[in-house]
Amino acid sequence: MTDYGEEQRNELEALESIYPDSFTVLSENPRSFTITVTSEAGENDETVQTTLKFTYSEKYPDEAPLYEIFSQENLEDNEVTSILKLLALQAEENLDESLSQEMDDLELEDDEDDSDYNPADPESDLID
């Protein structure tokens, strides 16, 4: 059984070490935080900055987090839309990977319970 709280705490700790100057915890229940991302100076020494807010659902990481652009500076509407689309795509890919890993883990557990299963012989799984 998944300990969602433990996984969420571990991920927050990792995020805080990756983004020490731009990571802020907003609340513990539900777990909510922001990460601020700033671009390098571009034309006219202008930077682009956005603060993304994430809120974990009760069953995160088995469910996608809620996310929104909390604040932004110098972003065009189409850029905001692109960021939100990218976040949605990434969340979907991560859930697909997580589900795939869970299925692989279940298959391994089933194989270990099978007295005919021999990991050194791939055809042993075909014997019933």
C-alpha cells in the first residue's frame, strides 16, 4: 500500500533542495507550494518570471497535482497557455509512467508466486 504522505514529504524535500531560492511551502494540508522560475535577461534586459502553484491531491502521486500560474511577469497570453499545456502533458506522462511501473511491479509479484516461474528461463512463465 502506498504511503502518500511519506512520498509527498520526500518529494517536497527534493524540490526544496533543487529550488532552494524559489520554492515556498504554502500549506501542509493539503500540501501546496509554489516554485518561481525566472528567465535570463532577453531583449531590452527584460526577464520573464512566473510562479507556479501546485497542490497535491490526497492520492498524489497516483493522481495528478492541481496546478496554476500563481503570478507572472512579462508573459504573453499564448505563453501562459503553452505553459499550462506543457504542465498538463507532463502530468499525464508521469501518471502513465507511474501506472506502467505499478503494472510491472504487479507482474513481478505474480511471477514470484508462480512455482513454475524461473527468471532465468523466460519461457517458464508460459507453463501453467
